[in-house]
Amino acid sequence: MSKNFDDLLSKVKEVKIKKVAVAVAQDEPVLEAVKSAKEQGIADAILVGNKEEIKELADKIGMDLTKFEIIHEPDVKKAALFAVQLVSSGKADMVMKGLVDTATFLRSVLNKEIGLRTGKLMSHVAVFEIEGIDRLIYLTDAAFNTFPDLKAKSQIINNAVTVAHACGLKLPKVAPICAVEVVNPDMPATIDASILSKMNERGQIKGCIVDGPLALDNAISEEAAHHKGITGPVAGKADILLLPNIEVANVMYKSLTYTAPSRNGGLLVGTSAPVILTSRADSFQTKVNSIALAALVAESLKR
């Protein structure tokens, strides 16, 4: 089981090196991350975009382009679609967003003919290494689904479990996060949490342990759970935090990123291959970590 990103990076190097197709690759921070991933043996890359602009940026950051395949496509929409097609055709293992707006990129990912649709719900999983916590925390969904209903939440759990399994966690503990630990008809998230727990108990959600509703403190802190008399297999030991909606999840993601000593990476799953959808505000290390996560998930999807 990987307890931090150093463990994850070591685990990546134990599998066959994966290839990431970069959509509209003329983006300096993304090229820096791809360069580092190559140097660290995390992943190789195919760069799709404007060759002259890619070369100009590569020269600026000291990137040897002779070590990478470059496909010249100056049209942004066509470049995004071509990068996705490289993955769907098996020439690459995962796709990464470059200098292209998210809507255009996702339209390519969801293209009916050459996209990465599976019929499953897509969701975002952020993986955090947080100082003072002895395990990785999987946070979902902070970027894609806005106000998921019960059915969507069960699929979001399944997607997060896929990522946790890829990272070596055989039976992740899932906490549906709410404000309280009791079912309150006036708080719909608590009702969803109790039903998700029962679905897991009856084998409808597999590969994990789901127990909730749980407030955040009692999900991640055994001390807090003990003081409040909260018991159960997940109390204080949660690996996956299922947040009730995108507003709560996004605030928690950014709070951890900007106010806590932490490292993170993230990706979209529910597709036939991992999708790396980093923000321009994400750090260089977050982008590298995200490539590493995607490589592990790509490896697990091939099994």
C-alpha cells in the first residue's frame, strides 16, 4: 500500500513505462512536467500541437525533443481530438490536457466515434499526501460532478476505488462525508450516506468498506472518533472521502492545497483510459504526481 507520493513514484517504476498523449502541448508548465516524468522514468509522451511553438518552449526549458514523438497539428480542436485518438487506438495509455480550454478538451474525450466513453459516469479523484496523516487521502469529486444523486455517488465511489486499488490499497475505507453522524431527513446527504453504506453491505458496491454518514473529523481522526464515541470500520480510518457536492469538495481541495502542508495529484476516471485534467494554477509537482497516478491507473486497467 502506498502511503505517500514517494511510495507511488517507486511503484510506477515497477511497471512497464506508460505513454501520455499531450493535447495541445505548447504549454510550458505541462512540458516541464512531461520532461520531468520522462527523466524520472514515470512516463513517456507524444506531444500533439504546434511544433514550432513546442520547440520554442522546449529550448527555453532545456528539453531534448529528440527523445519525444511530436505530431504537428496547429489547430487546437484537431490537436485535442488527435491526442485522444492516440489513446483510443492504443498508441498511448493516457491523455493530458495542455494549452486548450477544458470544454474543448472534454468534448474530445467524450467524442462518440474516437473518444474514451465507457458508459460509466466520469468523476475526478484527487489524491492527497497530508502532513500528520499516515496514509493517502482520496478526495472526490472536486472538479466534475456538481450535485450528484445517489446513483452518481455510487459510481463516484467505484471510480475512486479503482484509483485506490491501482495505488495498492486492496480494501479502501470510504466515508460519505456529512455534517453529522446520524440520518436526518432534513439533510439529504445523510440519507444518501446511509443508503450507500447499506448498498456496500449487500454487495452492490464492491472492493471497499463504506460507512456513513460521518463528519470529516470523525472520518479521518481516530482520536476525534474516540472522543465522540463514534465507532465502526471506517471511523477515524477513512481513505476515500466522498463529499456531498462539488462546492464542498472544491473548497476542501483548495483548502488542503493552499493552507496545509500537502502534496497532491488528480485525474478523471470512468473513461477507458486515465484523463489528466490539471489546472494552470496547479504546481509543477502536482502535474508530475498526476502523470504518475495516471500511469498506475493505466496499468491496472490493462489487467
